[in-house]
Amino acid sequence: MLTFHFGFCSPDKMLLDKLTVGKKVNVELKKKGSDYVVTAVK
């Protein structure tokens, strides 16, 4: 199985605090300038 590592920002730190290494998640991203920002984690 392939894994990917990306660096994303989130204005709401609590969205990312729930994540653990190896956990599979779906995220919603919004493009902000040349970056992508996490707007939701499911």
C-alpha cells in the first residue's frame, strides 16, 4: 500500500488535533493563493 505525506494548513487547529498516524481520513481542501487549506476532516 502506498502512503502519501503532504503539508497542509488549517485555520482550525482542532480539526487536525483529532488525527493520529496511520488513520485513514477524507479531507476537504480549499485553495488559498498557492496553498491548500484543510476545511473539513471526515
